[in-house]
Amino acid sequence: MRTWQHSHNLRQTTRDRLEGVVRELEADRVRGEARSRAPAPNEQADLQRVDKALSLLYEALNVLSG
């Protein structure tokens, strides 16, 4: 396989997998918000971790797209 084809396939596969993870995290985030409008401190910390993970994944997707 040519190097550029391998690179493109790897990039596309990675992007597809990251998009799947983003969809799962977004769904978890929505479920977490729907459970209660005033989350407990540990739930708030979980939501903050999800937000941070999502921002890093969006950044990675942007890098892979460019």
C-alpha cells in the first residue's frame, strides 16, 4: 500500500473512532443533565471531566481534519 493511502486510511479510521467516542460522551452528558438540574458535587466533577474530554476530542478532530 502506498504511504499516502495508509496515512489517509489511518487518519480516517482515527477520525471515525473519535467521532464515535464524542457521540457517546455527548449522550452521557445529556443523560447526566437530564437526571437532575442540581447535580451532586461528585456528579458535577464527572460532568466537568466529560466537558474537558469533549473539548480535547473536538480539538483532535480539528487537527485530523486539517
